[in-house]
Amino acid sequence: MVKVMATGTFDLLHMGHIYFLKEAKKHGDTLCVVVATDTTVRNLKHEPVNPEQIRLDLISELTIVDEAYLGYEDDMYKIVEEIRPDIIAIGYDQIHNEEIIKNELKKRNLSAKIVRLSEYKCGSDLDGTRRIIQKIISAYEFQKKMEQIEKK
Amino acid sequence: MVKVMATGTFDLLHMGHIYFLKEAKKHGDTLCVVVATDTTVRNLKHEPVNPEQIRLDLISELTIVDEAYLGYEDDMYKIVEEIRPDIIAIGYDQIHNEEIIKNELKKRNLSAKIVRLSEYKCGSDLDGTRRIIQKIISAYEFQKKMEQIEKK
């Protein structure tokens, strides 16, 4: 049984996430997903829309996901030590230095192999959390503009 | 095998949707989900954020869902005739007149039982598509205000 681990924010679930998880699972039999905590998301990119518990609960509802966990804040390798995956799958756009990860895993006697996944190209332009947010904001701005025009 | 049918927009998937689907499935063995088309959503409430194909694809990824279909636009009973469910589960907030549905089913020789589901009370305040959109807009307005203050 080959255990694959994949990590992410998974805010506003979209088909880009599904593609990422399916690509990850192709490398093994069991897919363990680590959901980043709100603090981690804030530090790395921005305030999440959905809090960590909701993001974890939703990810757990997917057929493709066998196990789901919240990550740790202080030490990102702590969850790797607990899950002990055979493969760590990294998304094409996830900013991780593979060499640094490999060295750290070696130091901790963890034998996981790092796999960089390919880009998701064939989907809709809504397959991204930022793009979904942008569509909502554009619709809101358009509505506000229409209301201003109608008031005049 | 008792077949349950549940219908909805399922835009910006959230735990309220999951609760609805789980409550529906409690009434049978197989859960068939009908996703409303973009035209239907526009007529009934508002412009959906995610187009119908994405909403359908995401719903199909849930463990709880056995079969997923797009609804028809002209005749909402056409999909009922195809699925032939034993139970039609209606959400607590779905505006459907149960008597009208019952009569229409009878006319078409469909024997499905209508079940009205209970309200989802224990979740986060983000368990609603409108609330998720509102949170995104509030964050955007706050950011804009901060930028204006910083410019002064």
C-alpha cells in the first residue's frame, strides 16, 4: 500500500483542487490530505474565506480523499512524521523548494519521495480560488455601478 | 433499494449542502442529486458564481452522492420521470409547494413520496452560499477602505 500525502488550503473547493488530488492519488493507493491551518494560510498568502475546520470537513467529504488532517503551525514536518507517507505530492504552483524538503526528510529519517505534479490546463477559468473571488467581486462592482446609474 | 432524489444549485459548496445531502440519504439507500441549470438558477434566484458543469462535476466528487444529473429547464418533472425516485427530499428552505408537486406526480403516475428535511442549525455561519459571498465582499470593501486611508 503506497501512501500519498498532499497539502493545501482548499478554500472555496473547485475542480483545480480535485484535479490536484486525483493527480496525487495516481502515485499510490491511499491519499492523505493535509489542510493548512488558518494561521499558516494567513502567513503564506491571505486571510482564508472558510475557516480551517470547514475546509477540513469539506475535504473529508470527497470520494478521492482517504484521510484528512489539519497541519501543524510550528513545524510542517510534524504531520509528515505522523502520516509517514511514501510519496509527498506537490502541486505545480506550490512554492516549495524540493531540495530543502528532501534534506529535512533525510535528517528526520523519513523516506518519502517528492513528486511535483503537472499543471491543470484543461479546466474552466473558475478553477482557482482567486478567480472565484474575483468573479464575485466583479459581479458586486457591476451591481453597485448599475444601482448608481439607476439612481441618477 | 430505496432511491432518494435531492435537488439544488450547490454553488460554492459548503457544509450546509453536505448536511442537506446527508439528511436526504437517511431516507434511503441511493442518493441521486439533481443540479439546477444556470438558466433555472437565474430565473429562481440570481446569477450563479460557478456554471452548471462545474457545480455538477463538484457534486459528483462527494462520497455521499451516488448519481448526479443536470436538471431540465422546461419541465422539472422530466428528470423525476427518468430517475424514478422512491423519495423526493426537499430542503427546509427550498420554496416548493408540496401539494402541487404531489398532484403533478400523481398525474404522471409517479409514486415518489415527498419528505421535507429539517433545518441545519449547528453549523458555522459560513454554511450558506450567500454568506460566503457576503464575507468575500466585506473583506474586499475593508481592503478598499484601508487603501483609501493609506493613500491620504
